[in-house]
Amino acid sequence: MAGGAGRGAAGADGTGVQMAGGRPAGSNMEMDGATRTLPSSGRPSGAVRLSRGLLFGRNYGLSPGSRLLPPRCQENADPQKMAFLLRKQWTLYSVSPLYKFSSADLKDYARALGVFIAAEKQKGLAVDVDAELGVRVTMSGLPELRGSEQDPGAVHVQLSLRSSPKNSEEKLIWSGWFCCVAGDDLLENLPEDFTCLPLFLVNGAESYTAIVGSWFQKTFDCCFRRLAISPLNLTWMAAMWTGCKMDKNTAAMELLFSVPHLPQPLDISYAIHPEDVKALWDTVQKTPGEITQEEVDVFMECLYSHFHRHFKIHLSATKLVKVSTGIASAHCDGIIKFLQSQYLIGVLMLLTELAISQIQ
């Protein structure tokens, strides 16, 4: 195979494969385990550590023996309040607990962050807090985005741009939100004065992500790290999302693999019809509502064997970099796109677990 020369084929049963040289647009591949912090805003953003030395009672492993299948969202959850989360590309970060954060003070925080952004844009010059600012900051609570009553409510941060003081129209330029879904074990061991919102999702320019992150780090003594998703956890996502019951699923499962040790990058895309992949999962799963590491391994081995039978390629020798299903899509660089509101909470439970496991 020569990188850069794309070719495609399809199996007799509709299984599809596409190979193309080069990385997907916007992808930034790195070695597994590489640490990435917030984008630089031109000044140090703080060390990647828990500055107050918190210790947690549970060791959050990335590959537990079993997990529950994602539950559906509660029927009383308002889908309109979650609609802004869907079909957008979110970049993932893990966040250490926030010190002396209060959800009752969101309006004050938004005002202070707005002043900080204006000062950064003016390179540190003094800013009149009563002046009309070009960027307007809003912070609001999202109580629907929690897995239990013990979870703190999610916090949504938005930056909007006013073209001029006389123009009331605003354009959303950046959005981010903090959440903790089913983080009960961590919350039980959290010292007083700390708030656990370990998962931070961002949609917008890295320059604003750096400034917003810098303000949160200075104000609440926390730190941020890019949250990568390992190939192992991508296989969990592929199996878990396949096992979700949907009223109607017309989206194929697509797995994207990167072929290592070639002069030029080469990617392989493997698409499976949703009915076929669901039928395979039903033959693999043993305990309804639960999934084990053994089941994940058997599920992926069946897919790899099927692929090799048609195309004579050993996918086990490649690296899984992306999983796409009708529920969501996830990339190893820590990029997620939610496609179904009914399983949003379930997807966030797994992402919260991965974020907590990265807090040290």
C-alpha cells in the first residue's frame, strides 16, 4: 500500500472500506500518553498538577472489568436545553476541583471574566468595568446535565461578540461547559470548599480557550489538561454505543484506523451497517445492561476477522483513532460530537470517568 494513493472497496455484504493518505482535516495526532495543556495565551498557564494536593479515595482505572451500558436520559429532561450540545465538535479537557467556586455567583464570575478578557485583549491596560466591552460573557447553570442528585450542576460559559456599542446584535464566538456526571465516588472524598466539575468541553477558538482557562486557573486554583482517548477506550465506546437501544438508527458504525511505520500517513475507514453490527453485538453480550472487557475484546476481534476475510488486512496491526456511531463520534485526540440527546447523559458518564482518571 502506498500512502497518498486512495482506493476503496466494498464487501459482498455491504461492509465498506476506504483508504486514504494523510490525516483527517483538523486532526493533530500525538503519541499515546503525551500531556497537552491549554493553548498558550502568551503567559504561563500554571503547572499541570493539583495545586492543593488533593488525594482521592478511589483509583480510577481506564479499563475496568465491566461497565453499565449508557442509560437513556430521563423523560422529564428538556431536549431543547440540550439541543445546543448536539452535532458540534467539542474538545475535551480534564479539570482539577475548583476551590471556593459557587454556582450562586455565576453572574459575578461572568462579569469578572469579561473584564479579564478585555484586559488580555488590550495587553494588560486598565479596563473600566462599566465600559461597553466588545466580548460579552454569560454563565448559566445546566442542572439537567447530571447523573444523580449528588452531582453538581453543569456550568455553561458563552462568549458573544458585539460588532459595535450601538449594535445590539451579538454573535456567539466561543462556548464551553463544565460537568460531572455520576462522579459519586470522587465527590464522597472531596474536601469542603472544593467543587468537582472534572470534564470541560470547548467549541471555539483556542485563543479564547486559553484566556478562559487562565482565568479559571487563577480564580479557583485549578488546572486543565487535554483529555485524549486511548484506542482501548475507543473500543469500549464502539461496543457500548452499539449496545444502546434506539428507536431508529440509520447511521453506520465507522471505525477509522491509522497505519503506522509508513513513509507517508495512511488511514483506513471501516463502515458497518447498523443492523449488522447490532446483530453481532447481541450475539456477544451475555448480561443485559452490562458490558465487560471480555465482550469488548470478542466484539472487536469479530469485526477485525470479518475485515481480514474480505480485504486481507490485519487491523490489529493498526491504531484505532476514531469511532462514529448513531449515538456519538469520538477521536483519540479528545474530540467528541454528540448525535443523540437520549443517550447524552450516558456518554458523559464515561467521559467524566476518563477525566477523573487523568486528575493526579
